[in-house]
Amino acid sequence: MNVRLDTSRRSFLKGSAMLGAGLVVALVIPAGNRFARAAMAGEADFAPNAFLRIAPDSTVTLLIGHSEMGQGIWTGLSMLIAEELDADWSKIRVEHAPASAAKYGLPAFGGMQITGGSTSTWMEFDRYRLAGAAARLMLIEAAAKRFNVAASQIRTEPGVVIAGTHRATYGELANDAGQLPVPDPSTIKLKEAKDWTLIGKPTQRLDTPEKITGQAKFGMDVQFDGLLTALVARAPVFGASVKSFDGTAALALPGVHKVLQVPTGIAVVADHYWAAKQGRDALKVDWDLGPNANLDSATLLERFRQLATTPGASASQAGDVTAALGKAAKTVEAEYHVPYLAHAPMEPLNCTVKITADQCEIWTGTQFQTLDQLIAGKITGLKPEQVVIHTEFLGGGFGRRANPTSDFVAEAVQVAKAAGSPVKTVWSREDDIRGGYYRSAFLHHARIGLDSAGLPVGWQHVLVGQSIMTGTSFAATMVKDGVDKTSVEGVADSPYLTGLANHQVQLHSPQTGISVLWLRSVGHTHTGFVMESLVDELAAAAGKDPVEYRRALLKDHPRHLGVLNLAVEKANWKAPLPDGHALGVAVHESFGSFVAQVAEVSREGQTIRVHRVVCAVDCGIAVNPTSIAAQMESCITFGLGFTLHSKLTLKNGMVEQSNYHDYQVLRLNEMPVVQVHIVPSTDKPGGIGETGVPPVAPAVANAVFALTGQRLRELPLQLAAT
């Protein structure tokens, strides 16, 4: 295939530069499919977005502006480079790139450096391959000059350039290649898919060895001479503030150095975590609880329920729903609701900050480097480029480490600034679960009219839940006419509705004082559950098999049908099951990928037991099947946590849960057998890190209905006593 890019040869030439010994090729792109400009070493405007280095020992190092948090992106992006470079895979190395919006900004996020939205692979698929191909052509040209032969007579094998009896390693040619102009990108011919040797092949992750040996460095592992540790006493109620405090008892404890007021509360700075914790426990703080001291989950749910009876902002509208419902042979009406959810990553939030007169240096696991730089710069009075961020491995993020206020980074900068020394500010898990950001609670109310054949003729749907985009830098593109697209994704654009002549989707976005945020799979966390449960209800009302009913509704959606058919085939949908077992099915599209899941469940008293989940995924071109399977397993595990257990409740303005004992995630002994099947595809890559979450809850809920006859419309699922 020939790929044409809108860039000049001069621009692309400046995208490749000598940085010491070896060959360095800049990667892409603040906007569009083009190579970013980069200057020669030593020039002030050197700014590659990301680049590969080929050292004299033939080691190929890839600096990636995406955060590795277990999703395997280091390996996937390296495979793209290595494929076109024809690199020796054993020589590939990866590092987190330094933070720079100018170098690593992503077009889908307005030029900001961020890892989220399952965008990393599809955004970099062409660009990284082009960089690898360009480097290979430069190595071939360098070899042609050394061997005194035409470039057309040269071929490559992994890490080696060959012309007849002449051979040279990439490392031996790197310096010479670095002196050459970069090929015009419009002339670069990428490999045909049939010639791929890495892309599409199961490949072990590059970050695994250092993680299993304990050498991998996470944010919590950062340590250096003179570094202190801080914990902050934060408001017990959303929006509360400090009236007064007494730190005398805290300062009397061994190891405690300072007690400081910062915008988020009272910081205790000490030699180590335990001293800081003891000091915080000894604080006396008088709080002004503010207007949210009476927040209560039951009251909020009733408020949402009342809003659902009133007209909301229009998210999608077609035909005359009222008339269609009036003529329906049968009507299905249902209310679904889901609770607030915490992200609860395994590694608690932490951020290390060192401030000098002309620099703010930050070590943390972050998903949002650009905003971190901007906010840290504002706090310290420095320019964003004077804020140096060392991105460490993330021990789980799920969206929490990319939020609109950079809360844990901003707080750490405030603490270090007030302390006048380098400080690592640490959140306990209790701190985050009781005072962080949450997936909003949502209530759905639907009325669906069926014709005499049991097919929908009218669909009225109202959603109530907080907007995560309003008030953020994403609002201009994500909120229109009062509708936050992330609140209604999976409903307003559902294949069950888009082809329906009469439908109406409305949204209410109440403000509650509770901080809300995207969580892994964003709006699809609740819309997938509701839509696939509703379709199961319609199938039951029509007296149809749930699979056959979906096939009828999705007849014009081949990729939905493809994963649905594969999942039910591999699950042996109609085969006999052990006594007391039943199957449920769900299919959902999100982030450009399609996933169907079949869950096998049984009942043990009041406990729902999930024995098996069969998953079929169509994510377009599958770069690394090993990572895709792992991400589906991860998504299913994550989704089962809030399907069966996870729930945040509020009473007297405070979150009642605090840690894994009462905000429960899936336990090891509950993990089902997971079977993942990937649909072969030549479509462009879709997202994979989140798209396996939405079908889990409805597949399990639908299986519970098949087993018990109980239609559970609330998460987490709870069986009624019998």
C-alpha cells in the first residue's frame, strides 16, 4: 500500500536527526497523519513527538508518549515499528517519553498528551509503521553507499542489511544512516498485510520481565536522598473546608517535620509514610461541612427518579414515539439504575515533586501529562515546559489518573511548594475511595412498544446522571445542547435505535456536588448493561430465543452479528448444561470495536456464581492477539467486580465504603474460566482496553433471568430471597 501524507520533504527531513551515536527517526504528530518537525541535535526547536533510536550495538529504543498501565501498549506500538523496520525483536527496548504536548500531543485530544479512550493503537497504527519504514530505507541507502551497490539490490533480515555477500548490522550502519535525508513520506510503501511477520502474531509483552522480577519502577517506588512523605487530611464531605486546625500533637511525634494547610486540607510532612499517617491521625481539624452534608444515596436516587418523569435534553429523536407506543401490540416498561463507582486501582495515588527556582520535577504514574504540566506550572509560576514529568509505570488507572483537575498531581505540587523540600504525597486507598472521583450513578427509564411479531416499533428512553464533561476542557466538543455525549453513548447511537423509525432519547444531567469522572469504558459502563438487558426483556416478551431475537434486530449490522455468532457458537448455546446452570448473552460496540459475551452462571443460595465467560471480539486488525486476549480477560474481571459487588453509597454527605473489604472487587476464588476468540479482520484497529467491559453485566444478568426468572435491573446484582 502507498500512504500519502500532507507534509513537505523538508518537514519530514527535519523529523530525523542525529542525537549522539546512532540513528534517530522522529515519530509523529501533533495533528493529522503527518510527521512532526524536529531539529538537528543542539538546536533549540528540537521537537520530535516520539522517536526511535538505533544504537551502535543495534539496540532499537522506542520512546512512547503513552502511559503503560498494564494494557500492553509498549509492546503493541513496538511491534508496529519493528514490523516495518525489519528489526531484531530481541533488540527492541522501550521507555516512557518525557512529557511534552508539542512533541507527543494527540490529535483526537486536541493536541494534548494523554492515554485514554482506547485510542493508542488506532491513532499510531500508520504513523509508527511509517517511522519504521523510513528508518529501514535510510539504513538500506547507507548500506548501498558502503557496499557500492544499488539500493534495489539490497534486502534486509531482522537487524541486518544484506547485498550479495555483503552484510552489515543496523548498529554498524546507524551513524551513516543518520546523515541521510529522510525519504519523502509520500513515497514510502508500507508492507502488505500478507507480508507481516510481527503484526497479528501472538507476542509476549516487553514490560513483563522487569515486572515479574520486581525491577519495574512504579510511582510509589520513587525514592531519593532528602525526599519526605506527606499525607493530607481532606474534607470528609464534598465541598467542605477547614475552619481551623491544631497540629501540635502531630508535630510532637517522631519523624513528623511540618503540618501545613494546603488548598485541599492539612498536610503532614514526615520522614516516611507511617510517621505521616500517625501525624495525620493526631490532627485536630474543625471542618465547615458546607452545603453537601446531607447527601444521601436514597435521596439522590429518588431525585433522579423524579427527573426521569420530566422532559430532558434531546439526545436522539425520530418519528412520533407517542403515537407508535399508543398503537403497539405490547409495551415493555422498565427502570434500571446503577450506583456511584470508584476506580480503586491496586496502586494508590501518589506523586513525588521537587521544586527549584527554574524547574518543577514530578515523578508519578499519570495518564494526562499535558494537564499535569499546565497545572503544576500555574501553581509554581513556571512555564509548562519547565515542568519535567517522569512517567512511571501505573499500578492501575482506569481513568482515575487522568482527571480534569489533575487533583493528585496538583495537591502534591502544593505540598512540596509549601514544605520547601522534595515531597512524595501519598493517598491511602481509603483516601481515594472516600474523597476521589467516581463514575456517576445513573437511572434509566424506558418504554418500548412491540408489534404483533414482537419487534420494536417505538422506543422512549430517559437517562439521568451527572455529566463528566461539563466544566472541563472537553466540554466544547463533547457537550452539545445540554447533552454530554458520554452519558448517552451506547443508547443514542445503539444499533437497536438508529434504524428504528420511532424513538426518543432524553437526558438529565443533575449537579449533586459529587465529583464524577470517566471510568473504564465510560458511559458504556451503564448503557451496555441497560440496553442488552432491555433487549433480553423484549425477547422474553416476544417469546423468542435471546440469540435469535438479537439476530433479527442486528440483521443490518454485520460486525455485531459476527461477534454474536462466534460467541454463541463457541459457548455451545443450545447444548445441555449441568443442572442449575444457565447462559446469558450480550453484544455491544464501543471504542470502534465489537464484543459479544456468553456467561454461564449458577446460584449458590443468594450468591450468583459465574463459571464461564465466552468472549468474541472484533477489534479490526489485531496487532497483538496475546494482548487482546489479556485485555478481554482484564475487562471481564473488572466488569464482574461491579456486576457482583462494587457499590458506593453516601450517608450524611460521606462515602460509607473505604477499602476492598467493603468496596469489593472480584476475588481470585470467584474468577470464571474466560475463553477469548478474535474475529479475523482487515478493518482499521479499534480500541481494546475498555471494550470488553460493557457486555459483562448484562450477560450475567440475562443468565440469572434464564436460571431464576428474576429480572435484575440494578447493579450490583442481588437475588431476591426465595
